[in-house]
Amino acid sequence: MRHGVYLAPHGRLADPVALAELACTAEQAGWDGVFLWDHMWRPSDRPQEVADAWICLAAIAARTATIRLGPMVTPLARRRPHKVAREAVTLDHLSGGRLVLGVGLGVNTGNELGRFGEEVDDRLRGDALDEALAVVVGLWSGEPVRHRGAHFVVDDVRFVPTPVQKPRIPLWGAARGGAPGRTLRRAAGLDGIFPVRTSLDQLGAMLGAVRAARGSLDGFDVAMDDATAGHDELERAGVTWAIRSFPEDAHVGAVRDALDAGPRP
């Protein structure tokens, strides 16, 4: 089982230099991955500092050599998929093939989506997410893409270069405990799942649905908060990545100390 770190580039951590230094600390201490929240704005009583996750990930990629990295999660329904495809391949090349792209619906906490005129209906965002995934994967192939859907259009375009990683950059789908079947079927078609606010019992039901859709869980990643259960229990449940999550208001010094201590046994 691998061990990752999950950080919000907000508040005291809204500093790409500080995040890159924390990633170096994590790499040296034996962590396997550093993943960032991907939000535009966060609801609070006063304006909160928020850094762009993708710029921060580029800084991390340039300062590290072995750790996996990526956004957890990018809400594709509010992004242009051709732009995400370009960004992802560029970051994959910058990191030497270490990117993991986490995708999901996003959340409308505090009307985070609605304040920008984004779609707030989960079903409609799900439609856009599925369509965007098809566009992203198609453009990564290096083959001509012809797509005309309800949300996005690609008119006979071929993107090069292709990703360093083959057959593609790994895609992990976010899912909450009790997620509907559509979310789990989507995740089953990807390379991993990132359960959020999920118990071990709920995880078992999730992975049962994914296994039924895929035929097996071979080669499928499961990234779970390491506070959910002990290391052995997580491994028995099928978790392949134990993720140490830090709160949005975390202090840089406290995060550095925790990372320097290494992953939990």
C-alpha cells in the first residue's frame, strides 16, 4: 500500500513555494504522493486566500523526482476539457510521468458553483463530466478527435504530444459514501476511485459495484483517508493508497512536522 498526502492550497498553504517545499519534505520522508484540492473559491466569513492547484502542482513537479502528484479533484463540468487535456499532458511531461488526474462533479458548498453561474444540478453536471472525460481521453490518444455533444465540441483536432504515461494518465474518480450507481459505473471505467467521507462498510459496497462492472479490481487504485481505519484494515478492504488529509486551516509548520515524521505504520 502506498501513502499520500492531501493538502488544500488555501489559507496559510496558498503559497506555491511553500507547497513545493512541503512536497520535497514528503518525498524525502518516504511518502509516495502529494495531492491538492482544486477549488476556485471557498466560503468563509472573510475572503480566503486560494492558490491555483495546477500552478502549485507544476511547482511541485519541478522540485521533486519520484512522488506521484495531482489534483483531487478537478470538477471537469466547469472546465474546458481541451484545456484540461493540454494542462495534464504538459504536467505529465514536466513531472516525468507522475501525474494522476482526479476528476469528479465538484460540490456547491456555500454556493461555490452557483456564484459563478455554473451548473448546480448534479445530474446535469454528471452529463457534462462524462462528455468531458470522453474528450480528454480522446485528445490524449494523439488521434484525430471529432466530437459534437450537448456540452462540448471538438471538430477534427489532433493533439500532440501525447502523455508520457501509457496507455494514458491515470484517472481517479471521486465518490462519496452512498454514491449512486452512475458515479460508481463511471469510476469503474477509470483507473481508480477516491472515496470521500466514506466508511469501510460503504467502501465495501462501492468496490463490490466496481468489481461487478470491471470483472476484477486488478490494476485499480483505491485512495482512502488513512484516518478511516488502521493500516492493516485498510489494506484488507482493498485500499491501495492511504491518504493523510490535512485541514484547510493547517499551519505550514505543523504540516511539515507531520510529513517529516513519515507515513503512519
